[in-house]
Amino acid sequence: MSIREDRHNRTKSNDSTVVNSDVLSTKILGLSENRFQDLKQQVVITFAYKNASLKESLRETCVFLNMSAISSSDRWSTNGCYVDPASNATHAICRCNHLTNFALLMDLYGTSKALDETNETALSAISYVGGCLSILACVLSIAVFEYFRLRNDRIRIHENLAASIICVQVVFLIGFGRAEKKGGIPQWACKTVAVLMHFFLTAMFCWMLVEGIHLYVALVRVFKRGNHLRKYLGIGWGEYRPSVLCEL
């Protein structure tokens, strides 16, 4: 079954895209939509431009209506769909690996698809490699400190700073990996990653602050030095927790 709906130019004034075709809904009656995800044989749909003049200056994108979107920016998704190179000046050919509500979206400002798949893959690889190298370097630093049994306050501060960096990178890589998966992300998972990222990023900056405080104590207040490790731990890991609660 297919249903056409005319939605040409029906966008908000601050949107950067415009629907330049009918919205086509496709469904097999009596069967679950889950059976028509990741199809081996692609669905081919030909759209006629509502305003062919936009084709000359704007870039078209094959999209589907994401019914589970929680914001207007995620309303149209390109997952599983792309424009066939055989498209011409009056019609666009879309290929998708699932059945849902399809349309043709024109990018007014060139922001909907800034990177192609190759560049996205390269940036993802760089993010993973860089994050893993950062984690490895911090782990090696902590291992060296523990192996030589260095116990003074300065070394403890370095260890805690390295631990906070490790936590930031781990949370980032986990959240980054989930964001690349298809099928959407639960809202609770997004909130959890956001809170943890805020927590550990704040900890990292707090431990940088502690580095400066300890340097001041070591160089300026030479004769009034003592064991300030507990105070440093309070600043680095505990004093900023109300700010995380405010984020919630």
C-alpha cells in the first residue's frame, strides 16, 4: 500500500531544508514493519521534483520520516537511503533498504550532509584510535608511578588526573559507538552518557586546578606545607557534584 501526500515547502522559517516532493508511505498490510528492515533487495522509488528549479542550486537527499524522533532536527533521517546517480533534472531516484515514509529533502545551506561516507568513516577511525591511544598512555603513566612506588602528593595528583582522562575517553568511546548504531538510542542512555561526560570532564579540569594549587603550595608556601591529599581529593572528585545534580 502506498499513500502520497503533498508537503512541498511546508517547513518552519528557521529550517535549513525543504521537502521538494510528495511524501510516500509504503507498507505491506498484515505484516510487521520489522520484517522489512535491512532488506537485501533495495526499494527503488522515483520522485518528481515539485520545484525543479531548486535542483540547479540545492543538493537533494533521500530521507524517511523518523517516527521515534524526539526533536524536530531528527524528524527526517537518511539511514539506509541514498540518491541514485541515475537521477535527472526532473526526477530523483532513491534507494532504501527498508519500508517507511519517504520523501526528497533539499538542503538550503549545505548542512544536512557535510561529509560523505568515506570521510565519516575516516573521522570515526581517528576518534577511536586517538581515544584508545590516550587511554593507553594514561594507563602506562599510572603503571609507572605504581611500579616505582612514588607516593608523594604531586604523583597522586598526576595519577588522579590520568584516571579522570581515562574515564572521559571511555565514556566518550562508548557513547560514540552507540551513536553510530542504527535503530536509535534510548533516552535514558543519552542522559547517562551526558551526565557521566559532564562529571568526568569537570573532574579532569578540577584536577588541573589542583595541579596549579599544589604548585603554588610547593613553591610559595614552602615552610607551611603539609599533607593536603584529602583536600585535593575533595576538590578533584567531590566538591563539584552539585553542578552535576543541577544538570540532571
